[in-house]
Amino acid sequence: MSVSPGPLAGIRVIDVTTTVLGPYCTYLLGCLGAEVIKIESPGGDIARAMRGAGEQRTYLLNRGKRSVVLDLKQPSAVEALAALVATSDVFMHNLRASAASRLGIDYEQVSGWNPSVIYCAATGFGEGGRYENLPAYDDIIQAVSGLAYLQRDDEGSPRYMNTVIADKTAGMSAVSGILAALYHRERTGVGQMVNISMFESLAAFVLVEHLQGMAVEPPSGPPGYTRVMSPHRRPYRTLDDRFVAVLPYTDAHWARACHLLGRPDLIDDPELGRARERVRHVDRVYEVLAAYCASRTADDVVAEMRGTDIPCVEVNSLDDLLDDPHLHDVGFYDVTPADTMRHIESVPRFSATPTEHPQPGAILGEDSVAILREVGLAQEAIDAMIASGATVADGNDDR
């Protein structure tokens, strides 16, 4: 087993996931130093079909992972998976419970192969609820969680966020659950099952600030955090047709901002003078900030606001983000002269167990034979699996 630097060095993860939620979780574990072995069907993860020919190695969520093809509908592939699980610390899938049972990879079966394994099942909806067996993707979860409602446009129509936030939120929840279970196993030697649901993860995420008066019974008020629900909460257009974000959040910020705005009278305004009142009358705040920004260039707004320590930045496009000077200062991207790919470094930084950027993603099935040999399968058995289509001998970059 190869060992990477990082705090999870020596941890082996079996990744039977597709699309974004599961692959994102296991990618993050790999960034922390875990060895990740991605198990795919002969057709490959659907995300591969969204890449062009020759781009398999560039897919971010496959970075640092080794690829093994196993057709789990064939007994020989299931036996090979059992051998892999016996050498591993974490097993993760994002199948519905019924599908996992049909394939013979439910918790009862997998924990039988390795009683100390941490088994993570990531699904659209949690077990025991009436939605349990419904199919789910990011759009579906944004809708049912209330997030699409919160993003509604000026005409009141719900909108999706332009990022797969449900997948990524659940993926990060899965990381924290797996790490907690690994810590418990370190102390007790006991493995366990970890359930992660996209719906529950995003609903909990949304309700952190939006539960409001509904947090008590009987309710003390309606749900929804007024300040962030205002249709006027948006970046401000500047005189040179750029956009800035400004947020005088504390009372001290507000007092300094009022002087910059040329409106010192607003410091003691009964509706705006204190944070509690400003939340209730936040549209007035947004109105005066918008007028101020419209009268100045973006550079002037940023310089004036930062000069008095009021939070303020210019809006980045995706192109801007790739060239953001701060991200380059802190080494967020790692592109070596001999490398043609941009690497995103692990966000947690560790003083004692520094991580390295993950290697390019594997082509489908690139490591099948090598890994099956590592876990003790004889060449004759591997050849038989290749002949039956239960695995493949090498990758195919044209998929």
C-alpha cells in the first residue's frame, strides 16, 4: 500500500461512489493523506462521460485516486472487493440502500469482511423517512431543502445556486462523520456505520440562520433571517461598471461607514444606529451603500472602506479567481514548470503532517491488476476476471 504524506497517511479508503457527493468526500480524504482506491463499473463513473477524450487525468475529484474496475454483478468481482475491504479502513458508497443490498455491499455484508471498517453510506434522503428510496441529485435537494426558494428571482421564481452545493455540503458532512468514526475506532477498536443524507445535510445547513423564531414552541416569530433574505442584498455596481461587496456589520463599522458616506446623521438614527435595528431596516442600509458605490470607482470604494477596516472586496469572476493574487500568495494553486495541470492544495494546513498535492487522476481501470495482486489474487484468477469482464487489465483514455 502506498503511503502519502498528511495526517491520514496509512488510512486506506475504498471508494464505491459516483458523480460528486461521494467522490468529493473521498477526494478530501485523499488530500489529507489517505490512500483512495476508486471502484468503478466497466462503464465508469458518469462524471468521466462529461470529460473529453484525453481529459480523464484532469478531473479534479479523481486526483490522487487509484482506479479499479469491478463489475459487482459478478461473484468474482464481489470476492475481489471483499479482499480489498479486508485491507482497508474506510468503505464508502452513495447508492440507495436497496441498491447496496442487491449488490451485496450493505453494512452487514461489508462489516463481515472487516469488522473494524468505517462504513459510510451517503444517500439522497435518510433512512426511515418516506423519501428514503427516492432518487436524488443536487437540483432535487436544492429544491426540497428550501435553498431554491431562498434564491428566488425578482419575479418570485425559485432558482438553483450556480454550484452543486448539496453534493458538496453532504460530502463535507461525510468527511467529518468518517473522521469522527476513525477517532472512535482509534480509541476503542470498534468500527461502525456512518449515514449521511444530502437532504438532511443541506436542510441543517440552511436552517442555521433561518430557523429564527421557529426554534421555540410555540414559535416566537416566522422563519427567515431578514438581512440575508432582502432582495436588495447584492454586490453594488460602481461608477466604472464593476461590482464590489461592502458590509459594515458591527456598530463600529457602521459609525465609520456613515462618515465615509457623508451621512453622520445615520449613526444615531433610531432605525439604523444599532445592529438589532439595522437588521429590521436593512433595505435602508443597502440603499445608502448602493448610492455611495455608484458614485465612485471600484478601486476608490475598496481603498476607502479598507482604509477604515470595513469589510470590502471587489467581485471576482471565475477567471479572476484563477488569478487571484492572495490565492497565489498562499500557494492555493500548485503548477510546476513541468506540469500542465493546475492543482488545488489541501485547504487545512498542518505544521506537523504537511500534505502534498494529489497526483493526476487515474484512467478508468488503470490500477486494476496491480491492486488485485496486492491483495493476494492469483494471476490466474485475475485473468479469468478479465476474460469475463469482471475487471479490465488497463485503462482506456477514450472513454
